[in-house]
Amino acid sequence: MSEIGVGIVGGGYMGKAHAVAHASVGALFNTRLRPRLEMVAASSRASAERYRAAFGFRRAAPDWETLVADPHVEAVVIASPQDTHRAIVEAAAALGKPVFCEKPLGASLEDAIAITEAAERAGIVNMVGFNYIRTPASQYARRLIAEGEIGEVTWFRGEHTEDFYADPAMLASWRTSGMANGTMGDLAPHMINAALALIGPIGAVMAEVETVHTDRNGTPVTNDDQAQMMCRFTGGAMGHLYFSRIATGRKMGYIYEITGTRGAIRFNQEDQNSLWLYRAEGPEAERGFRQILTGPAHPDYLPFCQGPGHGTGYQDQITIEARDFLEAIADGASRWPSFRDGLAVSHVTAAALKSHATRQWQDVAQLKGDPK
Amino acid sequence: MSEIGVGIVGGGYMGKAHAVAHASVGALFNTRLRPRLEMVAASSRASAERYRAAFGFRRAAPDWETLVADPHVEAVVIASPQDTHRAIVEAAAALGKPVFCEKPLGASLEDAIAITEAAERAGIVNMVGFNYIRTPASQYARRLIAEGEIGEVTWFRGEHTEDFYADPAMLASWRTSGMANGTMGDLAPHMINAALALIGPIGAVMAEVETVHTDRNGTPVTNDDQAQMMCRFTGGAMGHLYFSRIATGRKMGYIYEITGTRGAIRFNQEDQNSLWLYRAEGPEAERGFRQILTGPAHPDYLPFCQGPGHGTGYQDQITIEARDFLEAIADGASRWPSFRDGLAVSHVTAAALKSHATRQWQDVAQLKGDPK
Amino acid sequence: MSEIGVGIVGGGYMGKAHAVAHASVGALFNTRLRPRLEMVAASSRASAERYRAAFGFRRAAPDWETLVADPHVEAVVIASPQDTHRAIVEAAAALGKPVFCEKPLGASLEDAIAITEAAERAGIVNMVGFNYIRTPASQYARRLIAEGEIGEVTWFRGEHTEDFYADPAMLASWRTSGMANGTMGDLAPHMINAALALIGPIGAVMAEVETVHTDRNGTPVTNDDQAQMMCRFTGGAMGHLYFSRIATGRKMGYIYEITGTRGAIRFNQEDQNSLWLYRAEGPEAERGFRQILTGPAHPDYLPFCQGPGHGTGYQDQITIEARDFLEAIADGASRWPSFRDGLAVSHVTAAALKSHATRQWQDVAQLKGDPK
Amino acid sequence: MSEIGVGIVGGGYMGKAHAVAHASVGALFNTRLRPRLEMVAASSRASAERYRAAFGFRRAAPDWETLVADPHVEAVVIASPQDTHRAIVEAAAALGKPVFCEKPLGASLEDAIAITEAAERAGIVNMVGFNYIRTPASQYARRLIAEGEIGEVTWFRGEHTEDFYADPAMLASWRTSGMANGTMGDLAPHMINAALALIGPIGAVMAEVETVHTDRNGTPVTNDDQAQMMCRFTGGAMGHLYFSRIATGRKMGYIYEITGTRGAIRFNQEDQNSLWLYRAEGPEAERGFRQILTGPAHPDYLPFCQGPGHGTGYQDQITIEARDFLEAIADGASRWPSFRDGLAVSHVTAAALKSHATRQWQDVAQLKGDPK
Ligand SMILES: NC(=O)C1=CN([C@@H]2O[C@H](COP(=O)(O)OP(=O)(O)OC[C@H]3O[C@@H](n4cnc5c(N)ncnc54)[C@H](O)[C@@H]3O)[C@@H](O)[C@H]2O)C=CC1
Ligand SMILES: NC(=O)C1=CN([C@@H]2O[C@H](COP(=O)(O)OP(=O)(O)OC[C@H]3O[C@@H](n4cnc5c(N)ncnc54)[C@H](O)[C@@H]3O)[C@@H](O)[C@H]2O)C=CC1
Ligand SMILES: NC(=O)C1=CN([C@@H]2O[C@H](COP(=O)(O)OP(=O)(O)OC[C@H]3O[C@@H](n4cnc5c(N)ncnc54)[C@H](O)[C@@H]3O)[C@@H](O)[C@H]2O)C=CC1
Ligand SMILES: NC(=O)C1=CN([C@@H]2O[C@H](COP(=O)(O)OP(=O)(O)OC[C@H]3O[C@@H](n4cnc5c(N)ncnc54)[C@H](O)[C@@H]3O)[C@@H](O)[C@H]2O)C=CC1
């Protein structure tokens, strides 16, 4: 067991979450590498200093460049806005340092490609931050499907819906401009990643992307409020995805419903400790969706609690990510979801935007320029 | 209060339901017209006789022609297969008799047009059998939306999903051939009707229609197992509809979720006595979807029970239809949903099939040949 | 198949429900005996006439005595207040006519004993109206437990809670005086009956009975608002029952939760079409309560609908009672729940009241004067 | 912001939970005092060393005496079995060190009294570990009730039910002997504490305590599997509590249902991020229990996540306790729940055991020897 100096870029929503994760991950998972909160960077030296004091870092950096370059920073966590991701990854890659980058990989498909290539060229351990799929319930769902427990998948419905911009009277902000901050940029990646992880690659999409409230108090809104896409998985399943930041009443609607020939699965992040499983087995009179409460029998639950049904929460997802990142560094090999997995998500996003623009089905492989 | 002789064509699933409805509707709703179960017809004289005895009709007809023509049959209820609907309606219309016809209106768009025109030309009272929307919960949802209680609708998601053909080992049958018997023909109309009733006309659709199990024990399946469509309501809302007869685990998945700018509504027919309403009102800390149990305060509940939460069921929906049919006859004027409303549903279905064939968005008005 | 003339005493809440049930039961269940709505009686000739017209009876009676005595009334249904039950039963028994009596059996334990003895002495077919236990879900629960599917029962929790008197500002009425109209008299019998039917006899109880709002607008309230009792079943299980008419928010809280050594069952009448079953079987990671939607595989569902999850409602419970009453008459032998079963409920109620008065555990058998 | 050396006695289920809590509490809550994991003690030097390495303590103690006495240990957390609590508290009190002690306070009422008196005499900051009540949902419920939002409370139902000993085939263990390890000792305190916190003091109880499986593989079981009690709060409300370790299917059944004259609350720890609130307000047709998802608007949520509905988990409850313990130390004054609050729980437990033994209602104040 040895220490590793961790530097985090950003101390906001996710910067804090990663700081907390690295503070407790060792005790929780008995990891081989034990993180030391070495340095934090932010948009100003003053805010970095505030984060340092609040979260318990040893030092505050004047800027992310200093943090990345610091010899005591042995691994970098990026929790700053999408448009900063690329430069930070490239700098860390140049120095051969492992990087964890929050979703999505940069502010555009180009960024995502550059980020992935930089990391792979440099051979650094890399990981992207799709945390919701880390719950014991979703990890278990993924395993059930992979092992064929619900048979051949025929239908996938996913959504990521919240209502933080539902009120038409809410003012414009940085969130209402820039595609990377719209619903497709901000919320969609989580559920697209879930679709890919649970079911497999998406072959083609047919999408609609919409700005419902095009003007907020006189300021034009330049990114999307909601979007939907029909999709066809390469494995054959039909699918549908929906994303919204104006879904009145939905707080954390990361929801999926999966139909297979021998069973079905339902999940709603608003009750993240339950997985609903139906098996087309046994007497008809006893069939039904059963509410499985996660517990020590499910992946990554036991370290948090010995009692089933006692529940894990949002922060625990981030801690599971930290565990995987540290173990990947200890192994010297990236784990899922690597930047390449994040890039696959960006490709689907890009295909959806193109489909919307052309009002046509868009082949994802074709967009990627894959040889047929 | 006077009696009316009712003739029912068909004594199967729905024929029985309508017979029961007409047996009790008078006592339940104190209707002006009191039905007398005058005559039943079926595919054979023998089966009609069996139905007569079981359900308590006065007479069995050798065939539907006899029933329609019988002078003591003053109103006709059609509960026979889709391909019989048109001829029966035309015969009844020719005699000026009121007709209630089970959904969908015939076996094709052509049938639906012919049926509607025959009825309207003859000026007969006519009604189509969309029963699910008749629950107190859905009636109340419709009212809430119409009165603007959830604001401007921005999103509608509907599905009608069941699993009666989910098992790939199930044998082919009459249900697995003929578009009118597939998912688009059989299940979709109910939810399309709900979408139109709750939100308003659909302007355009982009659909996928799929036969997942193309062969059942050596017999080819010639109609669809599942279908989805993105849609755009003329009022502006984005929407999505999904239909399936292979939705493992779903028994009666007539489900809708509606987002408005000031509230939201959720409903699942599997718990038909609950309506979930969210209002974007009051302190943030107290907002949430509330589970409203239907009761005497909701439409058409009180006649069934004085106690709230005591619940209505499937059969009660059919009885509510019977009430409206009888009241329409007493008034001499059709009530919603008339054949024209049923035809609107058939137009959406047809647009979806065309969209699927062309892989393009299909304008519904254009398909109807409406002047732009 | 032959007709039987039915006379109903009362045309209020339950009188109507039974009239509707008898109007449709034949068509629904293809019963051997087909009821003819012969006569209705009420508290006045005028109201009886109103009920006759509304519900479709052939004749209105000036009083219940006339109804019971009428030669065309071949079976009597009692749906009038508790204090009328005894005299009506005794009159019908004297004439050898089958009687269905709404719960509870009269206004006191003395009434219940007299009613039961009168019926048994006369050898008439008799039945008491515990309708909630008639849902397909509760019938199935009963079967599962009887067949040992959840193992040995160790715990039973039941409640019957509504909120029709929850508002302290509600005025006093006939409901707020007379023990037979209080919570113990009015609501408790349903759930006590459920406890007896699902688990078996209750050996002893320890109860508290309370009038929370002792005064309503200056008028004293002389019966109970809520009551609870701990109980011990003779089969060994521990139990608890709670009843309330002031349970703010509860509309139809007929709820039970049953723990066995190998499984568990939960039911809530507010969602009467779901039964929740847990089996302590299979891998730990897949265990959970499953929501079984009732369907054709469950008792008495199919006659109402061929589709699972389509749902039955309150009125259907009454129709199932009517079916059993008619079949019992056809057989010439009472079916469960007979008056004796209703009396068993009254004995538990009486034991609870005595326990409350003495603040001691009360043995039920001892109260009945059973030889030990 | 200054550091404080924390020593934890025990490194099992709760010892680990507290270690993790102290590792992250500073970053999460920006506490004035920042804990340093100074020392851990366990039942052997070897296990203490194992915990040290796993959880990241600086030092392992050979025994708890050493830990308590160590000058760098400035606050003590007790997470060892109930029969060790008293001696540890007394030792820490003698040295004037703040103590957090897991529930229940020792192995008996005598222990609880001694523990409380030792702490109060010494004037040390003290706190007892009732974590479940710390969820944002339950904190908010408590506030709603205290502010009169649901009116006068008329009924409280609580349970703490799990199924870890439900299988009759499970072997005897240390858990199946010693009252402190039975259901009343182990599970009841959490829900009794909730009852006291949410509603207020309990005046009298009438209880039943039962060992259902009296023998496990030949070894007698000497403590209780389940228990129930009726109770009367001094504020007037009627109540019922139930506890079980054999509640097949229940994983974390910390459940309460509270009825007030103007509203009602329901909570189930198995879905700890939802609070169900009913308000007897607004049009009848729109009333219903609403599912409030916890979020930044609720107590102690925001530090864990900026997004509502994203959820907190078991471990977060322990971290909230750590925050309060540290803040209490910083203030130099105990916060709720202090040892005296833990003692109040023990008094109810003792009253229940006495009631069971005497089969009589037991006054709690009388048992405490309080002057009337
Ligand atoms: N996985 C998840 O659940 C979530 C992921 N995210 C992702 O996390 C990332 C950060 O988002 P939030 O934490 O919500 O943002 P935030 O606005 O709360 O925090 C951003 C942080 O980045 C810092 N920052 C900004 N520009 C910087 C620069 N040039 N150099 C150094 N630091 C800079 C700011 O000082 C601030 O501390 C984004 O990529 C976002 O998409 C955000 C929220 C949830
Ligand atoms: N609203 C709803 O919930 C439902 C509506 N339906 C609709 O009801 C209609 C009937 O369907 P089901 O009752 O399920 O069918 P079914 O197969 O159970 O019964 C069909 C009945 O029609 C009779 N029939 C067939 N050919 C006939 C002919 N040439 N002349 C006279 N009678 C004839 C048969 O004897 C039989 O009694 C269809 O249009 C169907 O789409 C069906 C099920 C549910
Ligand atoms: N099973 C269930 O779910 C329910 C059962 N009940 C039971 O049904 C019975 C009737 O209750 P409700 O229908 O609620 O009462 P209600 O007040 O709605 O109707 C009572 C009826 O009895 C008639 N009546 C009163 N005195 C009479 C007399 N001396 N002779 C003839 N008719 C007389 C009245 O005219 C009225 O039609 C009671 O025993 C009650 O406990 C009531 C409600 C629900
Ligand atoms: N708040 C909650 O949710 C829970 C509270 N508890 C409480 O926490 C306490 C500990 O229980 P668990 O962690 O479940 O037990 P555990 O058996 O998992 O761990 C007990 C720990 O105490 C240590 N220990 C035992 N005897 C000792 C001694 N004489 N000196 C020093 N260390 C000693 C053991 O080495 C072990 O590390 C108990 O009071 C229990 O009631 C337990 C579980 C849940």
C-alpha cells in the first residue's frame, strides 16, 4: 500500500465530489494506492485556495497548468468545464500522468477524438466519469443482461430527465448557451453510455433536438432543452432515448426499461437502491416484477454497508469511480469506461445532431468513418 | 325512462363485456334509455345460442345480417373482428340504427373512411370503443390538461404494451397475420386516441414498425410485434409512442407521462385508480408527484362507489361507454369518441406505416389529403 | 338455468351495489340461477319507489316486512342499517328464505348470536357481506397461505383505515353515535374477517379503543374514531390490527402484511389489483417482493376480463358475493362466509371492547363461553 | 480550522463506518475541527493493526484502554459490542474526553444510566449513534411535525424490521443470546428514538416480546426474534411499534406512518430518499400523498450533492453524525441525541420488557422513578 498524490482541477459540484471520494476511497475499499489530496486548481487562485481549505488539500494551484506539472501530482482528475478538458488532458498525457476526466470528453466531437488519441498515444491510464452506471443496481443489471438472464434484448428505453430549467421564467445563464451545456451535451452522455454498456453498440439513430424556450428574459437560448432519438442497436434491439432539462417534476430521471425474450428490467435513479426484475418463469399466477433492494450480494455494495437495503447514494458512485481509477493506475492499465468508451458516446451524440439536421436516419459507424 | 332493444354482434372478449355493460348500465347510471339484451349474433348460430343463454339475451341471431335487420334491435354494438366492422356499420347505417363499433374502425384506413362516411351520411348516432381513456383517472387527466392546469404541454410519452406474444415459442395464430391484428392494428389505436384526446392533433410522425419473431414454429408472422414513433403535435409538443405485444412483464402497459410548463402527469393502467400529478407550486421542499386515488370527486366514479380509493375496474370502463352510447341515442347526437374520432386515429396509424416504409417523417394532414 | 326473485332491503350505498351485482352476475358468471330484481324496500315507500325506478326493480315495497313476505321474493339481501338486520333475518328465516346480510351481523354481539342461531335453526342458506376479501388478489393470498407457500406464519399486521371523519371540523351525524357505527363496528369487521380467513382463529386480544374527537360542534361523539389491538392467533402467530376513520390521507387502507418462515405477502386495497409476494428462494441477489398483477390465472378474475392487469374494481367484489350467494342457494348449502363466520368476527370485536374496558388481555374463546 | 485526533474502538461494521465518516466529514461539511484518524482499537492487537492498515489510521492500539488514555486521542468513538460501552465511556469521561457511543447505551438499563451519569458528571460532550433519523427525509419529517404542519398527531406507527434471522435453519450465534443482542436490544432502539424525536415522550407501553425460533440446531435461543408494543404518547397520540429480525423479505424496514389532523407522513428507509406527505388541503380531487424526493431544499442534503433526487445513502448518515459530533466538540456542548436521549430510549425498552413480563400496561415515568 503506497500513497499517490492526486490533483483535482475544479472545486465545484464535481470537484468537491472527487475530493470527498479520494478522501474516503482508501478506507472504504482498502485500495492498494492511497490518495493524498495534493493540489486543487480552479478558475482563480483565490477560489482554489478556498477549495483547498474546505476540502483538505495540501496546496492550491494558481492554475491548472501548475497543477498538472507539479511533481507531487501523480494523477489528475478533471472536474472543470467541458471546454477545458482537452488542453488539460493533452498536458497530462505529455507528462505521462494518469487522467480521470469528467463527462463529456470536451466540448465537441473533435475534442473527444483529440482527448482519446492524446491519451492513447501517450499510453496513460485514462477514465471518463460516467458515475450513474456505477450503482450496485445498474452494475447488477449489466451483469444480468450480459449473462443472458433476460434472453435476447428486443427493446431498450432510456431517459435522462431533470427539471432544473423547466420554469420558463428562469433566466438565461452559461447553461443556456453552447451545445456542450445543452441537454445533448450535458445529460445525454450518461444515458447513451448506459445504453452502450447495457445493450451494446448503436448502429443508427433518428433524432430530434429542440430548444423549447428559445428566449429567456430577452436573451436567446442557443442550446437544447430536450431531445429524443429512436435507435437501432447493432445487436438488433430497437431503442428510444429521451433527454430533458425541462421535465417538470423529474429530479433525477435516469431511467431505463429493458425487454428481453425471457425477462425484463426496470430502473429509476430516483430510487437507485432498487432494481426491478421480471423473469418469464414459474407459474403465471406468481409472475411479476420484483423489487430487488441492493445489498452485499450486489457489486460494490458491501464496502459501504453490511446490511442489504441500507442504501448507497450519489457520492458513493463517485467513490466507486475513484476506486477503479486508483486500481487502474496500480495495474497500469485503463479500466472501463476509458476515454475510448467516452468517445463512443460522443459519436452517438454527434450522429444524433446530424440526424436532427438532416431529418434522416444517421448511421453511427459511417459518421465515425469506420470501414464498412 | 324507456327501453331500447340492443343487439350485439360477437360474444367473445368484447361481446361479453358489452353484454354485461348493458345489463347493469341502467342501474348504475339511471340512464334515460334502459337497454334490453335483445339479440346476439356470432360466427355461427350455435355459438350465438350459447352466448344468448350465458349472457341472458332474449334471442340468438343466425348471422349479423339478421340481427341488424331485426325490428326489435334498435341499436347495434359491434364486437366482432375488424374485417366485419365495415359491412355491419353500412347495413346498420342504411337502416338508420345507432352503432357502437369496437376499435379499430375496420381492418384498414379505407374501411375506417367508409365506416365514418356511411355513418355520417346516414346521420346515425355512432361511437367507437376506446375504453381505457374512460377511467375516472384518465378523464380527470384530460380535464386538467384542457384547463391548463399543467401549463403548456412540452412532452408526451405514451405506450401500450402487453406481453401476450412475448414468448418466442408461442405458436402462430390468426393474431400473427393481417396488419389489423398486429400491434399497430390492435394496441396502438388506444394510445393514439389517448394522445389525441389528451394533447390534441398530431402533425407528423416518424415511425418504425417491426416483426421481431418473424417465424413461429415454421409459420411466417406477417404482422408487427412492436412499433415506435416520434411525433410532433400540432400544438407544438414533442412526443413519442411505443406499442408492443412482446413486452415481457407488461400486462396492461397503457402508460402516459405528460410534461407541462407548470406541472406533469403520469398514469399507468396497471394501477388504473391512481393518477400522479405534479404541480410546480409551493415550497421546493414539498414538491413531488402526488398519488391521487380516484373517488367521488372524479368523473364517472360516484355511480360505482361512494368511497374514494375503493376502485373501478376494466368492466366499468365498458359500462361508461354504454352509458354514453345510450345518452347519445337519447339525445340523438353522437358523443366523443365518434367514428370521426376513430378515423383520426386510423390516419395516424396509416401515417406511421407510411413513415416506416419511406424511412421519412410523414405529415398526417398531407396523408389525409387535407388542404394545407 | 332458472330465475330467482331477489328482494333487497335498502337502496343506499350497498343496496345499489347489490342491485347492480344481481343485474349483471348472470351474464358474468353464467350462474345456474338468474336473479330477477323483484322488489326493493327502504325507509319509506317513496324512497323505495325511487330506488325501484333507478335500479330497475319490478316493484317497490312499502316496508321490509312486505318484501320479506312477498311470495315472488325468493331470496333476501339486507343492505339496511345494522339495527335492522336482526328482525329482517328472523322474519326471512321463519319463512325459510335464503338471506344475504351486509356486515356486521346486527348492532351488537347479541344480535349476531341471534341472527346466526335463527338462520341455522331454520336451515336457510345464509351469507355475510365481507366483500374486500373477494378480490382475486386476496383470494389468491388466502390460497397461498393455506397451501403453506409462505411457510409457517409468524406475524400478521392488518389495518382498515379511511379518513372520512379525519377533519375535526366535520359535524356530528348518525355515524358519530352508536357503537355499531363507530370504527370498531363499521370498519374493523372487514379486517378481522380477513385475519381469520387468512391466518385462522384469534385466541386472545389486547385492545385500545379511542374517541379522538370527543365533541363535534358541541355534540358529543359517542363512538370510536380509532382502535388497535395486539392479538395472538391460536396457530401461534403474533398479530396487530388497527382501525381508523380519521386516518388522514387513507382512502381505502384495507392493508395486510403477513410474514411466514418461507415468504411474505403484502396487500393494499388502494391498489387492489396487485399482490406483493416474497419468496425466500433463489439467489440472494434476486430476491425481492414481486408485484403480481391479477389476471386470468387468479381466482374469479377471468369472468371479468381475459387480459391480465386490466383490473377489477369495487363493484366486482359485490358481484362475486352475489355469485356465491346464488350458487349456495342452487346447492342448498351455505358457503363461506356464513353467518357463523360473521359471528366469529363479532366475537373478536366484543373481546376487543372488553379488553379495552379492563386494560387486560382478553381470551376470545372464554368470552364465547367455549368449553376449554 | 484545527485538527482533532480521533480514536475509534472497534473496526467492524460500525467501526469502519465511523472511520470512513471521519475521513470525509471535513471535506463534505467544512467542519471547524478536522479529524485525524489517530488510533483504532479492537478485540485483539492483530485485528486493530488490520483495521489501521485498511482504514488509514496512524496507529493501532493493543486495547481500548490504551486508546482512551492516549494523549493524541482527543475524542473517542465507541463501535464495539454493547457490553463494552460502559467501561469505555467511564474511562473517557474520567479523562474529560468527548465520546460518541453507538446505540444502544450499553447492555442494560443499568449500563445506560451509568453511562449517562458518568458523562454528565464529567461534563463531557457526548452523543449516541442513532443514524437512521439523520437522513434528509427524516430530518425534514421531524421539522414538519414540530412546526405543526400535519396538525395534532393522532397516530404513530413505527417498525424496524429486517430478515437476517428469518430462516429457521440459520445457526445460533452470539446474536441469539443476550438481551442486548436480541431484537429489542439491537433494532428497537432506532425506532423508539424515532418515535420520541418525531412525536415526543412515550407515557406508557403494553408490549409482547417473543422468541419465535427457540432453538437453532440444538442450541437454545435466549433472546427475542420479534416484539410489539402499543404505546401512548404523553402528547396524546396513540401508537404502535413493531420490531423483528425474522421479517422475511424486509431488508431495512425502518418505517413510520404518522397521522395528524391536517396531514400525514409516511417513510420507509428502504427508499430513504423519499418522504411521502399528505396535506388535507386544496380540492378533494387533487389530494394525495406526494413523493418528495430529497434535495438541496432538505436538511443536510446539499453538502452531498447539488442535484435533487440524486440521493444519499447509509454511509452519509454516519457522516452527518460525525459532523454533529465534531461541531458539538467545537461548541463545547452536546447536541441531540445525547446520552440522555439514548437513556430515554433505554427506559422505553425497559418498560416494554417489564410490560411483557407482567402482561400489563407499564407507565414509563413510573419505571424511571420520576416524581409524578
Ligand atoms: N458526473 C456527473 O454527475 C456530473 C458531471 N459534471 C461534469 O463535471 C464537470 C464540471 O462541472 P461542475 O462541477 O458542475 O461545474 P462547476 O461550475 O460546479 O465547477 C467548475 C469548476 O471548474 C473550475 N474551473 C473553471 N474554469 C477553470 C480553468 N480554466 N482552470 C481551472 N479550473 C477551472 C471552477 O473554478 C470550478 O471550481 C463538467 O465537465 C460537467 O459536465 C457536472 C455535474 C454532474
Ligand atoms: N376495447 C378493448 O379493450 C378491446 C377491443 N377489442 C376489439 O373487439 C373486437 C372483437 O374482438 P374480441 O372480442 O377480442 O374477439 P373474440 O374473438 O373474442 O370474439 C369475436 C366474436 O365475433 C364473432 N364473430 C366473428 N365473425 C363473425 C361474423 N362474421 N358474424 C358475426 N359474429 C362474428 C365471434 O363468434 C366471436 O363471438 C375487435 O374489433 C377487437 O379489436 C378486442 C379486445 C379488447
Ligand atoms: N360491505 C361494504 O363495503 C359496506 C357495507 N355497509 C353495510 O351495509 C349496510 C347499509 O349501509 P349503507 O348502504 O352504507 O347505508 P345507506 O344509509 O347508504 O343506506 C341504507 C338504506 O337502508 C334503508 N333503510 C333504513 N332503514 C330501513 C328500514 N327500517 N327498512 C327498510 N329500509 C331501511 C334506507 O332507506 C337506505 O336505502 C350496513 O349494514 C353497513 O354496515 C356499508 C357500506 C360499505
Ligand atoms: N447504528 C447502526 O446502524 C448500527 C449500530 N451497531 C452498533 O455498533 C456497535 C458495534 O457493532 P458492530 O459494528 O456491528 O459489531 P462488529 O462485530 O462488526 O464489530 C465489533 C468491533 O468491536 C471490536 N471489539 C470487540 N470487543 C472489543 C473490546 N473488548 N475492545 C476493543 N474492541 C473490541 C471488535 O474487534 C470489532 O472490531 C454495537 O453497539 C451495535 O449495536 C451495529 C450495527 C449497525
